[in-house]
Amino acid sequence: MIEAKRGHPIWYWLLTIAALLLPTPAQANNDAAKRAALLAGYPGLFTFEGNDLVFPDGKHIVWDDGKSRTAQQLIEAPDVEDMFHYAYPLADRGELIPALDFDPGRVRNEEFFKEIYGASAKAVGAHIVSAQWVGGKQPVTKLFGIDRRLAAVAAAMTGPLHDYGRNPGGGFVWRVIAGTSQLSVHSFGAAFDINVDYSDYWRWAKSTGGTIAYKNRIPLAVVKLFEAQGFIWGGRWYHYDTMHFEYRPELLAYAKAH
């Protein structure tokens, strides 16, 4: 039998390398939980075939390309599995100051969103409707009932919460995110900005010791109303945008499962 230099047979080293490459039971279970959350968030829209998401039109999108990414690379070019890299903290966890680069929801695979909402302003626009909001109508997509979900949030913003619905930043606008080449979720009609008078944004903040000073004036009671309808909140991000909410049911499903 051929022996390796360190005294073990070659088959020993081959099995050792294979064991290192295979996912642990915990990793496999976590991957399964992420897949389940994505399927639950967008039921009936696609299936999994091995490492691909497969859509009814025959489109295949890679689930996990196996690449390790920096925080910036996660924002610029994530695969679909990377969207779960940061676990979104539900409003029930209370007030939180996000840790450095903790951006649950800012990691978005653009190919996936183009497939489910439309790959152009015209394609997305075919599904844009006027949803009832505080003081008037606002443009969002009707896909996944997002228009009805937004209207339900508006109807629940009563009493002291009502003022946070006034003077909204709005919904559908086909545009890129400031300072990037990535499309905003507003481009898909699946994001909505509430009262701009109460908004705080990381690009407006002063840096303290090289980190962004966190600021927020949106009460968690408002956040809970949005989460109940499938939206996450930009106030949970290190690169925060506190008036921003976007429809990300997969992240909420994953959060509730953990």
C-alpha cells in the first residue's frame, strides 16, 4: 500500500479532506432552515433542485456558490443564501444599537428580486397600484398582496402612531441605492418610507472613532405593525435608514424559527 509522507496511507488523507469539505449536521440543519424560510416567504414561486432555485419559466438561480465574502462584498454581489448572513432581530427584542456592519436585509441578491418582481421599470410597473395610506394613496406593487399589507399598516397607525404615517417618503421609484450600483427595493415596489420628518440615515450621521453614530426616532410600536405584515425595518441596520421598510417575509420567517 502506498504510504503518505507522514506515515498515513493516502486513503486516510483523502477521507480527512472529504470530511472537512462536508457540512456538519449543524450547518446542514441551518441551510435547511434558510431554504424553508425562503420557500415560506414566497410560497409556490419556485422549487429547489440541488443547489439551484428553479422558477416556472425555467430560470435557474444559484442558491449558494460557496464563496466567503467580506461585509462589502455581501452588499455588492451576494448569492441568495447570503441574504440570511445576518439574522434580523424582531422588534420584540427591544431597542438595539446594531453592531459594526450588521445589516440584516441590506444583503440582497438582485437576480432573485428581478425574477420575482420584474427586471425593468416597465415590468415592475405592470403590477404597481395605488395603496391606501395615511392621508392618501401611495404606489407599491400588488404582488404578494403588498398593497393590502401596506393599507393594513396604515389602518393600524392610530392614536400617537398616526403622525408617523404623515408626509411619507413613498413607495415605488425605479432607482439605485445612493452611492451604489445596486437597485433599491423601491425599484420593485416592495419598499416604503414613512414620515421623512422622523427619519435618520447613516449617510447623514457623524462618524465617532471611525464608526457610525446610531440615531432613531421611530418607535418600535410602528415597527411591530410593519413586521406583522411581512416588512423588515431599516432601523435594525448598522447602515441605518429608519424611515425605510421593505417586504422581506423570508427574513421574518427565519427569525421566528430561531
